[in-house]
Amino acid sequence: MAKTYNIGVEATMEIIGGKWKAIILCHLRHQTMRSSELRRAIPQITQKMLTQQLRELEDDGIVHRHVFNQVPPKVEYSLTARGESLNAILNQLCTWGERNIDERRAAGEEIELHHRDDVATMPAKQNG
């Protein structure tokens, strides 16, 4: 039976939906990261959930998992070309969120933002 979507965004959200996937992808836009680095960057996520989300993103062809043949084992995650095709969307989500925080702060709300992305001023992605 053919899969049916009522609107295109359903297909996008099927891949990047949920609480953690877009956050993981935003971190991987700028650099290749190890699981422990992602855990430090996203302190609220459990190791079990991070592993599950990374596996799903890998299964969907969005994230590449590179296992180094060494002891102790070393695993790095990076975006595939398909994953990098999401960068424009992810940049817009980050920009919108930062502007929303700025507006809410200006209105007197106390909000902490630990990492400002400011993708327009970020250097090009570096791997390695």
C-alpha cells in the first residue's frame, strides 16, 4: 500500500519531528560530533534517547555514523548530503527561535539562552 501524506510538511516531520531530532541536527550542522559531545551540548537528553534518535536519523539517511577501528572504540556523527539539505530549514528555525527569545526578553520575560547560533555569522562547517 502506498504511503499517503496530506501535506508535504508531514513527510518532513516524519523524519525530523519530535523533541530531539532537530536539536541534534542543529548541532551537527557545524561540525562532526561524538555521542559524548552531543550529550554535553544537549544536557536534558538521556543517553538512551540520544542513541535512539541518532539511529533513526541514520536509518533515514540524514546522519552518518563513522566507527573508527580502534581501542577504545570511537564513533563520530555527521550529516549526510541528505541531512545537509535540511540546513536552510534548520537555520530558519534557529533564527526564528532566537528572535522570539529576544522579543520575549524585551517584553520583560526572564529567559536564559546558553548558545546563540547566529548562523549568518558562523564560519563554514568544519569536519574532522
